Amino acid sequence: MIRDLAKKLAAFGEFVDCVIIELIFRRGAFEAGAEVVKAHSSMALVRACSSEAELLVKLINPRCEIKAAFGSRIQSSEKVWRVFTASEIMNFAVAVGDKNKIHQLNPPIVPGLLVLETLLTCAEFSASDAIKLKFKNFITAGEPLVLRGGGNRFEIYSAGVKKVLITLDWEKP
């Protein structure tokens, strides 16, 4: 389901160098399609729908070139939730047609939709009707990630740095 929606979003080639800062996923009955809801020079809001789900994606155009983050990873005493590999990032990007160069860096940056797809396979998130992800920092391949939280608020951390804020089934207008 997420990959089909990601393919629709990848068709908007004018946003290939933008980065996702927020994703909103909702289950429900929608008319299939994709559209640019808003766009200007530094930001865009795009929407993709299938008959069973909707994705709203807020993108920004970075002010400077994005470079891979190198350095040592601090190991936490917390249980590692997930480590994304470079090959799974490449496979996802190829499968959905995502040509953004940040997914080809060394190490590559994890696509936001791959994070969402992974979350939807977890028991904590699989039954949620709505999930909102706010990306605070990039996640790179090989980075050990910790999942913290409960109820309707979770966070993904690496080396003590917040990466993603996750909100489930929030009050929708």
C-alpha cells in the first residue's frame, strides 16, 4: 500500500530534490489519485490516495546541499528497534521510482516513506487509522534506532538525538 502511494508521489519530478518534513497517513475510503495541494519556491504539500489510504506529504527545498553524516555512533543501553541498511534503502527507492539524491549518498538517508512502511508492520502502529510523522533529523543507513513512547505518542532516537516524532490517531479537524 505505501509503495503504491510512494510511486504516485515520485511522479512529481519537480520535487525530486526536496526533503520530507512531515507525513500524514490516514486509512479510509478515498478517490485514487495524486495532486499538488500547495507549492511555492521553498515548500510544497502533495497528496496521494488509493481506495484505502491517503498520504499528505509536506516537503521543503533545502537551502544548501545535503551531505552524508559520518562519525561514530554512540551505542545506547536501550534496545535497538531498527537499523536500516543501504541495500534496503536502494531497493525501496528503485521500487517506487524515488530519484532523490539523498537516498544515494554514502551513507544514504532513509526515505520517510520507508520509515512509515516499517512502522505499519509493528504491532504498536498497525491498527492505527492515522499516523503523523514529523522528521526532526535525518536517519542514515547503519544508524541504530530506538523507539520510545506509548499511547499515541512515540519518538525515534539515535545516539540520544530525536529523529522522528510519531503521533497516532490524533484529533483530526
